[in-house]
Amino acid sequence: MKTAGGTGSGLARAAVAVRGTGHPGRRSAVWGAVALAVGLAAAGAYHRAGATGTDLLRDLSVGWAYAAAGLVAWWRRPANRTGLLLLAEGLTWFLGNFQGSGVPLLFALGAWGEALNLAVLAHLLLAFPEGRLGTRLERRVVACGYGLVAVGGLLRTLLYDPSAGVDASYLACRDCGPNALLLHSDPRLFEAVDLAYRWLGALITLVVLAALVRRWRVSSPARRRILLPAGVAVAIAVAFVGWEVLYVLAPGSLATADALLTLPSDLSQVAVPVAFLAGLLRTRLHRAALGNVVVEVGPDPAPERLQEVLSRVLGDPALRLGLARGGGRDGYADVHGRPLRLPPPGSGLATTPVADGDRRSAVLVHDAALGEDPQLIAAVAASVRLCLRNSTLRSQVTVRAEETRAAQARLLEAADAERRRLERDLHDGAQTRLVFALMSLRRLGRGLDDRADPALRDTVSEADRALRLAIDDLRDLARGIHPAVLTREGLGAAVTALAEEAALPVVVMAEPGRCPPLVESTAYFVVCEALSNAVKHAGAGAVSVSLRSTGGRLAVEVADDGAGGADPGGGTGLRGLADRVAATGGSLEVVSPPGGGTRIRAELPCG
């Protein structure tokens, strides 16, 4: 186990304050070369101290894994210090190895800073994922850890004399040294200081563990998934505590414990940067899943559905969608129309406004941990903006379609009313005058005696026939405009009368009941057009007509056994009929396979 002879989980401030400028790729390459060089130099010193090839491979794997994860994290999130902490952890991992270099000053620095990697690790755990310490307790704990390594580690190094037979380093190298910072050689005093150093490190470790457990318990599911690497590191810290307890209670079993725990501990520490990279990959998968948000919410994205999909995709049950009122000036309303209060700072929640041009259209309230990936939040905002814009456009289209349909319905109602007025005028005006004229003419014919001029008598008879034909034509015209029986007795009686006058057998099945005049007249003309097509074009032998009212809608169905093959878009009759039905808010369906007859079905609102 790579632990200092004293801190266990001793915490310290990162000794490597990484700063970088320029292109991210060049910056990563420079620091990658630094990590590679430091690791190789430390491996050489470690080998001089007696490390085997397996030890060297394990040691380099852990240090370089942290450094590589830090470089990737730094490249992906340059504003987040988590990458710098991971890189610092990888570099400080190798410090203790320099005790085997044979250079007195490097030995002293290695002995002093051999626990610095554990301090950086604790800082990383408490600062992850935001890259900063969130509470005063966390800042104080980290400061204590750094102070322990800085002060306690220095005091311990000033008393550490490897030639005195005290193996205080994990290297267990009695031939290492000399210590350039040795101030006083007293094995008993050193052992007392070293023991206090260990116990203080263990105490700080317990505080760190308690802080991590508390943060896990109060975190949302989204944050817990991001904190998964910290959970893995908790297992490492527990191993450190077990190591310290074992060392204090049974120092003689140190070699056995080292043989049993070194490999699992190092593998666990390798898992921390791997788990962090897995967290980054999970974030990228979230972004990929966002591409399906628009598809999942459907063509008419209701706010409730959009909030549900985003919450599931991001793994954040606390996510809330607020819709702007007055462009955001009057606050926001949740998906149910209630006022939405934005969370205060420090609540663990963050807000992301969604703007459409210069106007705010919505706001997202989500776990603050999601804000650590600006590209993810930008993708979420873009998805919300697209869905809301789609919903707005569909609403506008629907409103305009309703306005158009209402205008068409008003035109049809006006035309229908004008048709009925014309029918009344023909019946009460021209038809009445013709009937009066016919009656006068017949009185004149009866007044002629047998001695009257035969030519005059023939003229009166011819005028009588002409008037009767004119009256019949006028009645047919009035009936074609709007049958009087439709107004008096309803659609069923009008269709039955129409079937009786048809040139082929027609079976009518009509349910009793009345609908608005415009609906009845539209249904009547559907039947008229269907019967006309059956006689003129289909060569049908029989026709059936069905009139049923279901769920506030009138279903009109006309079926014949003719030749079929009717094309709704090929002629003006069916096309005009479809327009007329659509204007009333209904629908028209024409099924006419060649040789299979024709079925015309219209559904009209009959509220």
C-alpha cells in the first residue's frame, strides 16, 4: 500500500499548483510529458531501493492513471479544478519514491512529501465534482490535512534517521539516505512523533469519511451518479484506516498486511481515475440521449411530457421546467400553471434560463452537479428551446386552422341561409304567381262555350300545359336548392324521400334525431352526390345509406355495388364535397377499389 510512514490518509494542499495557457492540446502534451518524466525518474529511484518489476508496474500504473485522467478532465472541463487535482495526485504519487535516489536532498523531500498524494486525494474527494470546496468544514478539514503534512511531515523528517535502523518509509530501505534535513537522531522521539502523525492522519481520515457519507445521503440521484468515483475512493480510505489500525495494534504484522493489502489498495486507487473517466463518458451519453428528446416528447410537446423526458434522460428527479410569464419579467410558472420559485444559492439546485432570441421562454431548475458540464446544459437548453418553439408553432397553426375552418363554416352557413331564403322566395313568390296564373287560365278555359274559336281553345290548353310544366320545373329547382322536407322533418325523412325518387333500389337506415341545419344540409348533399355517382358513373345495381349519431358526431355512409375506382381528387364533385365537409369540422373518406364498389363515409360534428 502506498502510504506514508505517518499520515495514513494525511491531507494536504496540492503541492503542484498547475497552471497552463495556450492551446489545450499543447498544454496537455506538455503536462503529459512532465508526468511521464517524473514517473520514470521516480521508478528509477524506487528500483534502486529494491522494488521488483511488479512493484514498479503497479506504482507507475496508479500514478500515470491519475495523471492521464487529470489531463483528460482538464481538457474537457478547463474551468473545473478537478482535472488539476487529479493531475496533482498523479504527480505527488511519485514523491515518496525519491527516498531511494541516493541524493540526500531528494531523500529529505521524498520523506517529507511522501504523504502529499493522500492529502491531494482527500482534497479531490471533498471537492469533486465541482472542483471546489463547498462548506466551511470541508475547507477547514483540507487545511488541517495540508498543515499536517507541511508541519507534521517536516517535524517527522527532521527526526528521521534511516541509518539508525528505523524504517519509517514505505520503501523500507535502510541503505537510503542520508537525510539532508536531519536535525536530531533519537529513535524513541521519532517513533513518538511518527505515532502521533499517524493518529492525526487517521482522525482527519474519519472526518473526511463522515463528510463524504453525509454528502452522499443528502445528494440527489443525479449527483450520486457523479459522486460514484468518490464512493470508490471511500473504500480506499477505509483500507487506509484499516492499515493504520493494524500498524498501531500489531506493528509486527506489518509485512504480512503489506503483502495482502498492497495490490487491492493500488487497484482500488487505479479505479478512482477510471471511474472519473466513466463519469465523463456518462455525461457524453447524456448528451447523445438528448438528441432523442424531441422525438420522445412527440409532435405536440406538452410541458409535463417534456419535463418527464428531461428528468429521465438526465437522471435528475428534482428537475423542474418553468415557463416564462411576460418574457420572464413576471416570473415563471411550473408545468401545472402554478408559480415556480427559483432555488436560493447554496441549496444544491441551479437554474438555467432558456432564451428564444431576446426573450426568455423558460427556465430549468436542476441539480447543481449537472452544471459542471456547460456543453450538457447548453444541449438541454437547446432541446427545450426547440420543443417549446415547436409547440408554439403548432399552437399557432392550430389556431389559424380553427380560424379558417370557422370562416368557412360561417360562409357555408351564410350560403345555406341564402339558399333557404331563395327557396322561400321561389315558393312564396314566383311559384305562387304561377299557380294564380294557372288558376285564372283554367277559369278562362271553363268560361269558353262550345261556340268559341277552336284555335283560342287550343291556345288556352297549351298555355295551361306550359304553366304546369313551369310550376313543376320551379318546384324541382326549389327542391334541389334545399328540400322543404329537410327543414320540416329532418335528415332521415329527406334522405328517404330522395331514395324513393332514385332510379335504382336504395335502402335507408336512419336513426331518429336532429342536428344543426348546416350539418343536416351537408349530410344531405353527401347522400345526393353519392347517389348521383352511383347512377351516372358506377353502374350500381343497389345502394345502402346509413345515418347514425355517435359521441356527438353524425356518421353518414353510402355504399354501392358498382364498378368502383372512384378518384376523390379526379373530379370536382367529390373534391368539392370533401371541402364542404371539412368546412364544418368533419371528415370525408372514400374507399373505391376497382371492381369492389364505392363506400363514401362522412363524419360531421353534431353537438
